[in-house]
Amino acid sequence: MDPLTEALVMFAARRDHLLQVIEPAPARGDVVLCDRFTDATFAYRGAGRGFDLDVLATLERWVQSVPAIDRVRQPDLTVWFDLPPAVAAARLAGARVPDKFEAQPQQFFARVAAGYAARRDADPARFLRVASDQPREQVWADLLAGLRERGVLR
């Protein structure tokens, strides 16, 4: 699929999800967890694949602008599981057949990490970076500690 077409389809789905699921949730007292949102788009498609970041920023403004809150909707918190590409490759080896992103070379994942770092640097209060090159139990402990520090968990 053409990269622009793919971005447009992704952002159209995101707009629908935002209006149908995310925006109504707080009125019901619900919390919404997404496994991917725009930070991942900027990291994987922008930094990783080299898609025009200005186009992504324009789409982000158009799609995530919500009149009821008069601003661009962003996640309250983005959890970034930061894992060096070489460690990720070693962990994936033999685990399963890689998907289209997992099959990319390590340089791609270095660009993705730089993309996440750039998003975090632009809005540091919104990010929780978890160093994920540790044993699973330590990653979990660091995640819980970070969520508690931000008041997400008690």
C-alpha cells in the first residue's frame, strides 16, 4: 500500500476510535488503554520508515482535534518500553515468525527508538520510559513503580 494511503487509513480508523470509544469513556467513568496511538505512528512510520513528519503532524491535528476539549487529544500517559534493537532481535529469534515490522533490520529499530525519544523530549510529562533490557520481573516492577509515581495506580 502507498505510504500516504496507509497513513490516511490509519488516521481515519484512529478518528473513529477516538470519537466512538475514547471520548465517551470518561463520562462513564471508564479508562481507555490503547496498545498503539500516534506516538507509535511517529516512531514507526515517521522515524522508522522515513514518512514525512510534517504530514503526520497535520494528520494528528486534523484527526485528534476534539471540539469538546478544544485541543488535540493526546494520551494522558504513553508507556515506552525502550529495548535496544540487538536485545529485541535476540529475544525474537526463534520465538515466532516475525511480522512486517519485526522483520525489519536493527537500524530500523534504532530509528524507531529515536522517534520515541523525540516524542518524549517534546512532551516529557506524558511519557513513562521503562528500560526493558532487564529481566521481565524488573521491567514489571519498574512499570508498576512508574504508574504509581504518576498516580495511575495506588
